[in-house]
Amino acid sequence: MANFTNSALITSDTTVKAVSGFLKKITVSFKGVAVGEFVTIANHATLNVPALLVIPFATANGVVQLDFGDIGLKFDTAIRVNIGATAGQVWVTVQYR
């Protein structure tokens, strides 16, 4: 099984991988965001849909970390991080292959 790669720090909509792959871990840190906004992980290289994963902000400040185990969550087309926050700061890192 191939090793997972750590992304650089993501602060805006970014295609992490432009072909199919697996997402092992995502860490979302946020400060001063609007409650109810979110980060999505989409299964498309250039569009924000379809979102396979939605991480809503339940508080204005915090950290959310999700781990999908040794195999990871499969993305058939691409892995794209979309930051849906209109205020505050959001930092995302992912492990993928």
C-alpha cells in the first residue's frame, strides 16, 4: 500500500489531487468564522460539487480532525478542498494518496 502524503497548509479553495485517490486524515482549524458555514471536500478537480464530506463550523473558533483509517475515504475523480467561510480564518491540512 502506498504511503500517504501531507498537504501544504491550505487557506483557500484548492485541488489537492487532480485524479482519483484516498483521503486518510483532515484537520480543519478555524478562528472567527460564522457558525453554520463549512469546509467541504469535493470529488471534482475544479468544481465545489459533489461534496463527499462537509465539515460545518459549530463554533466560531476550534479544531476538527477526522481520520479515515489505514485505507482512507475513496474519491473517484479528484480531491478538492473548498473553504466556505465568509469571515475569519481557516487552515486545512490533509493526508492523501
